[in-house]
Amino acid sequence: MSPEPQVGPRLSADPGVTLDYPPGRPVEEPLVLGSDARLRNGTILYRGSRIGAHLETGHHVVIREQCRIGDDVSIWTGSVIDYGCRLGDGVKIHCNCYVAQFTEIGEGAFLAPGVTIANDLYPGDAASEHVMSGPSIGAGAHIGVNATILPFVRIGAGALVGAGATVTRDLPERCVAYGNPAVVRGSVDDLVDIGLRVRAADGSASPYRLARRTPWS
């Protein structure tokens, strides 16, 4: 007999949410879901994962079996967390991301829309199948839109990976890396002040541009 799911109090779940979905692989552990979860239509949580308090999902989110997920995690529309992943407290995963099996994401890390994570060095190779491992993403790291992160890579805490980057090698803590393949270009400690970047990009000295920047535009 399958173990009963353990669901914390104050669950808010839309119609069309599925809890305790049975995986194709044998799993004996129950689904454990902490308190105050907010699950939107189409969310599927598989049996055998342990998820902390205050999980929030967008629409059509899938969390596979045997994941370990901390408190205050947000996973937005269309994203998939494959089996055996580890997500720390406060991780935020935006829309249409794929997190491959056995990936580790540290506390407070952020994945922008469209991030793809791989875990298979030689797809289709039987030997590769038995050593699959996703990357390790350090605490507070930020991964930009449509970045791709290859298997076994380690991204240091607080690193910033640019949009569209392909990460093929380890990246140190608090680095700024971008390109294909991604190359370290500097440190987050040396980034230009964001206010200067915004003013340079939008031509703040122009009265016309300033006039357009109204709350309702």
C-alpha cells in the first residue's frame, strides 16, 4: 500500500492540482508538503518528495519524486524540477525552466526564465546513464535568461551568469560570467551602479523619455 501524503495546514490549491502523483520508479516515501503552500492550476507534486513551508507555484509546475526542497521556494509557470534535486531555502525559479535530475541549488539562488540544466555527459550512452549528475549552483547565485548549464559544473555562491550563456566549466564565487562558452569577465563587486546603467540606457536627460516614464505607461 502506498504511504499517505503528509500535507501541512493552510494549503491553498486551485482545482486541477495533483498531489502524491505515483512515479514510474519504485518509491516508498510519502510526499511531505509543509504548511501554507500556494499551488496553482496544473501543479503536480510527485510522491516521495519532501518540501518545506510556503511553497508557491505558478501554473503547470512539475516537481518529481525524491526531491528535497526548503522553505519559501517559488517555482513559476511551466517549470519542471526533475527527480532527486536539492533546493535550498528561498530559491526562486522563474517560468519555463528545466532543472535536471540530481541538481543542487543553494539558498536564495535565482533562475531567470528559460534556464536549462543538463545532467547527462553523453546522451544515449549507457555508461553515462549511470553517472548522471546535474550541476551545483551556489547560494545567492543568479542565472540569466535562457542560460544553459552543463552536467557536473559548479557555480560559486553569489555568481552572476549572463543571459544566453552556456556554462561548461566551474565558475568562482561572486564572478560575472557570460558568453558561449561562458567566460569570467569580472566580479559582481565591480559592477557599475545600476542607477548609472539605467540612466545611460534610457537617456534620462531627455525630457521626452522622462515624460513617458509614468506609472500607467
